[in-house]
Amino acid sequence: MLKYIWKNKIMLILILLALWLVPQTIGLSEQSQTESIVTAIGIDKNNNEYEVSLQYIIPNTSNSPEGLKIVSEKGESVGSAIEKIKLQLGKLSGFAHCKFLAFNDSACEENFTSLLDFFIRRKTNTNNIILINTPDSAKDLLSMSSKLDSELYSFLNNNYSNNELEDFHDLKTVGDYYGSYFSPVKCIFINSVSIKDNSSSSSGNESGSSESTSGSQSSSSNSNSQEPKELENKGKLLIIKNAKKLLTLNEEESDNLNLFNPKVKRDNFTVKNYSEGHLKNADILFNVLNKLYSTQAYFKDGKPYYKINLKLYVRTGEVISQNLTQKDYAVLQEDFSPKLISKMREEVLKSLRSAENNFKENNYDVIDCYAWFLKTRNKELKAYLKTLKNPEEFIKNVNFEYNIQFVQSY
């Protein structure tokens, strides 16, 4: 055996490497002893000062209420605040397991890129950190997610990596932001989550977040049972353009914009006051189970046209009507009538037009319109842009066409 190993040089080298590396590996300290394993980041800006909050794992207790703790510090920049956190904890901050970065509205009103610069320069890959906006306090948002199985973590995990639930939302990451920042349109949407105050049912805890652990800036979120606040996620989207907050869409506006998003395949819409046969003034909810999305860009008579092709796989989800009969239920299991399909198309078209008006009025392009023209009609696009007084308002001058098809699913 020894003779065989001696003749086999590759085997000999592997054995020598193992004898050299294994003792060193065994002697290394645990990661948790030298690094704080950060699971989430919160950034708030108030009065030209940044408050950075890091949520990190407490080893061996990650399944208990004490499993996640929060430490916060303030500084003139994000980096300076994190340096203070390093001194406070006596450890470096490790971002390899960081799930999301939350930021308040004030933090993205001037230069959103400055918030991310510190993290993008780390050796670990921070491109996959999910971005979440809150109009309130990012620190409070972290405090309300004191467990890895909390509502916010469940939402992020299931809608980012779960094959079924990821079709309902399109979560943007640090990498997605930089992709848009260096693109011609410099525009991106980011999910926005609010904090609902239920202080009327609870009193005495104004901070509503955590207990002090070491100094005034360090806190542990372990009192959720007394928490007078709760998360409010209605699917709102924040629009960032040129590294600044442009506007926050309301629930309906955000849902309308999702029709232009090929990644968001599942949704619902309602046809109201519909009458046909035995149905009288019925409100019919339709579930969109899948969406096929394609686009065509072309010029006609020197003007840009952008055609959206939507193929929606839908089923009847709910019917609200007075005096429903057994015959009505039987009809709803049959093929959609031409009249009903026409009403369905009207409803979807109304939502598409509403979203179109919104991004034209506010001059933002998060639907890859410019990018598709640039890719498929490059020469024509460049010639057309020279005719515009402001080429950056290209989206305002595009003529949209819509082709909507329905496939009934049971």
C-alpha cells in the first residue's frame, strides 16, 4: 500500500495537504466567536445622520425568542455607524447570511447609492440581499421581526425562492438596484412595507421594539407579545429614479403595474355589476393562475409603438350576487361567454391604461420599454431620440398597444 502511494504522486500530494490543513481547520475559532452573523440591516436617516441597525443571530438560541438581537449606532455615513457597532460588539459583522436591507423614506430622498456602497464592497456576495422600503422606521421593522419564522421573514423567503409563491411578487435585490442604476433609465421599483400602529390596544411602550442589552443603542427584540404595532404589507411599490425616491404607488397602482411584470404571474381582478342570464348585478372575482407576457417594439410613421401581449389563465374565484340559484352555479362551470370575456378584457385593459398613465405622467420606466427598443430597434431609436427635446422623456412618447387573451382554467 505504501509502495503504491509513493508511486502515485497525486495521491501523495493529497495526503500531505490533508495532514497540513486538517489540524489548522480544527484549531480555528467558531465563526460566531469572531463575527456577528447578520440576518438583516436597517437604515434610517434623520437630520442628516444615519442610524444603522444590524439584526444578528445569538448562537444556540436561534429557535427561541432571544434568537435574534438588534444593535444600533448612529454616524455621518453608513460605514462609520457600522464601525461603531464593531467596537460595541467586539466583533466584525458578517453579511454572508443577510436576508434583507430595510430603509426608511428619508434614507432614499437624496442618494440611495450611498446607503449600499459599504455593503457592495464586501468580499462576501451581498448582491442577493433583498431591498425593502418602509415609510416609517427601519429599526422598528427589524424589531418586529425578532424570529426567523416571523411574518416578514416568511414573506421574503417564500416569495423569493418558493416556486409557487414567488409568482405573486417580484422582490428586488442590491444587485438588481445596481443593474438599474447603471442602465439608461436608472429606475427600479422596490417593495414597501408599512408599520401599523395599534397603540389604542396597548400602552406604555413608546418604542414598541426592544429591551436594552448593552448601552443605549443596543436592543433585543423579545417582547412581541406586548407589541402595539404590526406589519402592514399591501403590496405597495416604491419607485426610485436617479438614486432618489420618486414616488410610492398605492395598492391599486402597484397592482396595475404588476400586469407589466413578466415575473408576476399570479393575480386577481374583479368584474363588477355583471348581468347575464340568471346573474343580476353580480361581482365576479377572477384568479389569474398564470400569465404569459411578451412584447414587440416597432416604429410606424416615425413614432414608437410598444405592443404588450398578455395571455391570462383564469378561473372564477368568487361570485357575489343576490338570489344565486343552482343553475347559476352550473353556468359558472361552463365556458366563459363572449359577453363575459369582453367585460374581463375591459377590466384588465383599464388597469393597464391606468398604469400607463401613471408612469407617463411621472416619467419612469420600470417595464423595460426603453431597453427593448434599444435591443431590437437600435438604429431607429437613436434617430428618433434626436427629434425629442428631452430624450429622457422617451417613455412619454411611446404609443402602447395591448393584446389580451384569456384561457379558462378549472
